[in-house]
Amino acid sequence: MSQNGARHYRVEHYTAYRYSEPVMLSHQQLHLTPRALDYQSIQEHEVVIKPAPTQQRKRTDAFGNPVTEIAIEAAHTALDIIAKSTVAVMERRVSDPAKTPAWESVRDALAYHAAWHPYPAIIDATQFLFESTYARVKRSLRAYAGDCFTPDRPILAAATVLMAKIHGEFKFDAAATNVTTPVMKFFEQKRGVCQDFTHLMISCLRSTGLAARYMSGYLLTRPAPGKPRRVGADVSHAWVALFVPGDGWIDLDPTNNVMPSLEHITLGWGRDFSDVTPLRGVINGGGEQTLEVKVSVEPV
């Protein structure tokens, strides 16, 4: 830890595709650049791509996340992408859950009505109220969260109770789901990964009339006592951000039942996983393909 209280990390995100037939043309979009924030600064960052792209450009997406777009126009049977970053993460201001506004007042502030004159932060938050590709708005999910959102309860206090409920009633199981598993299937089987925990909590919050967004990034994982930390053992991580008027967006990690701070590294955010997929694109050719992903997060 440095003198200003920041923690520094080296992050390496390795993605490897192997194809049974040559790919003649590949267009890919990369969400692999950590986002600069009040509590996070990017000290070094590079993306190494083999084969070298014919075209490459950087842009910012609709949510303000940095994006790299590449095109490879030469035949290839392998694609390797290594994103390397050095990031400093600072302590965040912690809000007192008991002093946040009642959840009903936030719900009402976000709801459209006659003579509605919301301030800009409210308008921005409303895009995270509705169903999206992986998040549902359903009465059954509102009912599931109902015992957490009791009358006049402060919104952050209610959300932390919901986070603890999901953490306690659902089991982390890397083999139970994949990236396309519907959130309602996870709700039924109660087993899945961080992406599923996050989509469920987002769905519960939106079903209650609150704004919640999907946070994509990395988490420093701790080894078992007496065991060395395994480089490459970490994976991409996901958690939730809840909109609280006066406090802005507050992060909540239902997979671990914690409020993210010094050990969460933020890549970006969106409505759900589909908005911040680390790598997505289209190819011409390729035949059968295999994918390998490794992530390493090391304290500096």
C-alpha cells in the first residue's frame, strides 16, 4: 500500500482462440481497458494482439467505457489477446446505510409522472430501470426481495440485506451455468457464478423499481491459509451498483456479500453482461473453435 492509501495491482487478461479452419476476416470489440474513476487510476495499459490487426481504433461506448475495436484481414488459425494493466485503487467514501433515503422515495423519484422534472443524475439512472438482455423485471423477483424492502427502510440498508440474502441462499458453482444461462433458471436452481448472482440482484432491484447497473472487473482472490496465491487462478468478476440520490452509485457484491473497496478493479459498466462483454465480434471462417481465458491479479 502506498502512502496515499492506494493499492496497486498488475492485471493480465489472456484470451486465446484456436480455430480448426482458417479465419479469413475477424472484427472484434474489446472491453479490456480499466476505467479511470475517482477511486481508480490507470498507470499503465497495453493490449498485445497476435496476429497484428490490420486496423485498430479506440473509442468510448454509450456508457463511457473505453473500447478497442480491431480488424484482422489476413488468414489465421489462432488469435491471442493479452491485456496488461497497472492500476491504483483508492479507498472509497462509505455511506452510512441508515442515513440513506427511504427506498420508496427513490423509487418514486425514478418513476415518470405528470410534471416530472428530474435532475440529470436521475435521468441518467433511469436507463438502468428496465429489462435488458440478461436482467428481468418480474413480480416473483419483487416478491423475493419484499422482506428486504420493508416500509420506510433506508435504501442502502435494504439493499445490503438483499445482498446478504442472495449470498446466503445461492451457491457458487462454476459448473452450474454458462454465459447464456437465463437469470430465472439460476433463480430456480440456486447455483451459478458471479455473473448470475449479479444479474439476479439487478433483476430484484429493478423489479422493485430501483436503478441498478452491472459492474465488470476483477477481484483479488485470496488463497487458502498456508497456500501460495496461484497466478492465473483469478477470473473476471461482476457485481452490482445501486443508484442512491445524494450518494450516486454504490457498489454491492452479492457473490461475496461485501461492499467493494480496495480489492475490486473496475473495467466498466452497463445494463448487464452483454453491454461489457470482454471480447465479442464476428468472423468469416474458422470451423470449430476453442476458447481459453486466464486472468491474473497481482498486488504490486
